Amino acid sequence: MKIKTAAWISVLMALTTILTVSQVAAQQGSGASYPDRPIKLVVPYPPGGSTDPAARLLAADIGTRLGQPVVVDNRPGAAGAIGTEAVVRAAPDGYTLLLHTSVISTDPTLKKNASYDIKRDLVPVSLAVTGPYLMVVNPTLPVRNVGELIAYARAHPGKVNFGSAGQGSSGHLIGELFKKAAGIDMVHVPYKGGGPSIAGLVGNEVQLVFDTFGGSRSLVEAGKLRAIAVTSPERSGLMPEIPTVMESGLKDFSAVYWLGIFAPAKTPQAVVDKLYRVLKGSLDSPAVRSRMMDQGNVPQGLSPSEFARVLDGDIQRYRSIIESARITID
């Protein structure tokens, strides 16, 4: 009798273990228990850069909504590759996320020897915001609009230098796109970051930079730089007096940046969906929308599938620019 009782106890314990494991697995698969600890949001750029304010605003708000802290982890280096690789190698459990810019669209073309493949190793969660680039020039350059800039560059081929945050950066690619659309010759000068490129513009080392509003708006308002256009299809509410490139003469020219959230591949779909819903709720809230707009960012909150389509389109678009301009990075 004792043997039978002991056997039944063993069977019951085994069944209890199986049921408990099944319940945990079901919860994890449904995302019901997620998150139960802090989340890391990796930003592959230095602290204080133009991406940081949006990253920290989102991290604080979605952390409150999820009930767990979302900690911004800056991992700069190798043109964004160090931070991206850290996320690719992380466990696919939703606790390590990547906030990257549209520059990641250049990785398949510029970083052919990278240890990761963004299409294979990352899954889109949401395209959070978009924003225009501001065309800013040194005030000593005798131009006040895009038409005058094009005319000046044609009259002085190779004499207009445009700066960027580095070889293959968004500012570099947009500059090459503008050169091609306008049919002009400008010289690219790469700097080690957006801040140094703007310092070079203020010092007249370069005459033109395509920058974010966050990086240049205050300098324009202080009279240290001159804004001649925005690259988006429509004018920006932050500086509505500045015309678009399209209305300034280049009718087919349009370029915007975006900031998007990615997770490691194989992250459970339920977790991805939960993250998207929370991000969408954050971006739809009046408080976050207002602060994003103040930064020059336009909240979007695209779904994972919508974001994937944008990513695919930008990979193709930037590949064309990179190949035609023969851009390479070390």
C-alpha cells in the first residue's frame, strides 16, 4: 500500500510539473507574462546625439505603460554595427531591443562583410517617427534658396563642400541624391559625427549640410547658419517659413529619415505585437506627440508589416545611390 501511495505521489508530481511548464510556455507564447523585468533599448550612437532625445522619450513612456523600466543603452561605433550586432546576438525574448535610424537600410549594401544580416537577424517592431532634413548653409555662401545654390554650384564646380556625419551616413547619401537630382558637382567631406559636421559648417570648412532640426534649428535661429529648404514633401510646422526642395524647383526630390524599433529574429510574435501596441499607444498620446513634434519628429507608429515594406523600399533606394556614387566604407 505504501508503495502504491508513493507511486501515485510521483505521478501527481510529474503531472503537476508538466502542467506548470505548459502554463509557463503558454504564457510566454501569448506574451501574457511579458515583461517581468527591465528592458534594454540599444541605440547605436553616442549619448547626446540627435537620436537620443526621441529614444529617451519613448523609453520613459513605454516603460510606464509596460510596468517595467526601459533603459537606453548607447552602443556607438563602426557606423552603427556594434549596437546592431549586440541586439542580433541577444536572446530573442523581447528584453533587448534596437532603436536605429533609416541608415540601417544601407547595411546590406555597405556592410557586405558584417556578421549579421538585418533581414535575417532582426524583426521590425514599429517605424516610430519620421522627419525632414534641413538644408543649412554657411551664411557667407551667397545663396538664399535652392535655385541659387544650384546656380552657384554650376558656376563653381567642385567648389561647394558638403559635410556629413561620416562616409555612408544619411547626410552623405542625401547629399549624393541631391547632387544627382540637381546635376551639380559638390565635394563630400565626412566628419566623425553630426556635431563635428555642424561645427565644420559654422567654421566654413564646408558650405552645406543636410541635418536634423534638432542639430541645426537653434543655430539657424541664432543667425549662425542659414536654412534654405527642408527635404520632406511638405513644410515643417517647426519652421513653416522654410520651403521644401520640391517647391524650390526639384519637383521629384524628397527625403526623410526615420527611427524604428527592431527585435532579434525569432522573438515570439505575441511579444512583438504587444510591443507594437504599446509603442503605438505611446506615439498616439498627445503628450508624446507634442514633445516629438518639438524635436522635429513626426509620430507614425507603423505596424511591423508596414515597417518591413518601408525597410525593403529604402534598401533598394539607398543601394541605387550607393552604387551610382560608388560609396564605400572601411
